[in-house]
Amino acid sequence: MPQFDPTWFISQIFWLVLVFGALYWLMVKRALPKVSKALDARAERIQGDLVRAAKLQRDAEITAETYEAAIAKARDEAREAIRAAQVATVADLDARQDVLSKELAAQASAAEARIAEASKDAMASVREIAVGTAQAAAGHLIGGNVDEAKAASAVDGILNRQTTH
């Protein structure tokens, strides 16, 4: 093997140093700056993406807080609307109940008046029947006619005693 022959060592070392130096110079002057620029551009892009992601996350958090606040406000407004509707319903129910109570009281008063009038009419009819019956009974017992005024006076006396007791 010629590379292990000591007579060629010096030329091999010379070419090794020359080729290594040329490759080193090419790497330092050409390849490494391009790689460095690519890495710097990539790092900048990653940093920009991280900044944009952080900004988007803050925006999302703000939007979520705004959404939660809007939902809480809507819930409060709904509760207030329900409470107002309940109050209005209770007030309306109370008003209707008052009107109905007044109507029922008026109807009860009217019914009591009709009952009193009917009772008065019935008592007048009873009085007339009692006067006629008393006149006929007394006439039958004494064998003659009894004056209607006397029979009415007797019936009124009996009715007055019963109503006072």
C-alpha cells in the first residue's frame, strides 16, 4: 500500500494540509454563513411565531373573558326579567283578585237583597194567608163573619211576638 510507504508521507501531508485548508476556507467563507443565515432566519421565524402565538393566546383569553362577562350579564338580565315578570304577574293577580272579590261581594249583596225582598214578599204572602185563614177559622168557630181588620190585627200581634223572641 503506497500510502503507508514513508517516502510519500511528506507529499501526502502537504496535500492533506492544502485540501484541508481549502475545505476549511470554503466552509468558513461560503457554507457556514449560509447555514448561519438559515439558522438565524429559522430562529427569527420561530420567535415571531412564538410572539404571535402569545398574542393570539392573550386575544383568546380576552375574548373568553368578554364572552363570560356577556353570558353573566345576560343571565343577570334574564333573572331580572323573570323577577319583573313574576312581580307583574303577582300584581296583576292581586288586582284581578280584588276585582273578583268586589264583584263577588256585589253579587252577594245583590243576592242578599233579593233574598230579603223574597223573604219580605213571602212574609207578606204568609201574613195574607194567615189573615185569611184566621178570618175563616174564627168565622167558622163563632158562626159568623169576622172583620178582616180584626183578623189582621190578631195575626200581626202573633207575628210581632214571634219575631221579637
